[in-house]
Amino acid sequence: MAKQINETGYRVVVEPKLLEAFWYRGILGDKGAAQRLKDLRSLADQIADQIKRHVDGVGNIEVEAETEAVCSHCGSGWTEESAVYNGGCCAEDEGSNPAYVARACGEAI
Ligand SMILES: [Zn+2]
């Protein structure tokens, strides 16, 4: 037995990349990352509305967020299986190191 991937359905994925390309080229000015995300969300909502109005055969359409896991302290990409310790990406994260926490608890007793 080996793992096998079967296709079980299809959907159309629409990505509003053009505006993102404009940002990279500086055409829309220098905006902060938070404002760029708001603009991108707004554009995605507009595209979804336009698809609802103009495209036949659409059963459902929704805007999904792309996500990434990062350290809440320093913003580094999350690389570990643990939900509380990211391998020591920063001093605050190192404070959650299970080995360190176990030692600290042992000393306290
Ligand atoms: Zn960190």
C-alpha cells in the first residue's frame, strides 16, 4: 500500500496578482504592508462581487485569506512542530524552550 492522491473535484482559483505587481514596481506609491493587505482584500472582494454578477455556473464564491505562521515576538517564520517554541529564533522565544522551562521548574522545586 502506498499513499495515492485522487482528484475528487475542481474549483477555479482567482488571484489578484496584478495590483501586487504594481506595488512592487512602486506605481501605487510606498504603502505600508498593512495598507497593502487592506487594498488587496478590497480588490479580492470586488473581484468576487464581479464574478457573482457576470459569470455563469458559479455555485459559491468566497475570499480566502492566505496565512503564514510567524513568531509573535520577532516575526520570524515559524519552523517548528511546537505551538509555543520556534527553535530559539529570539530571546523571548528561547524563554519558551521546553528544555529551559524544565530546568527552571526543576530549580524552583
Ligand atoms: Zn522570535
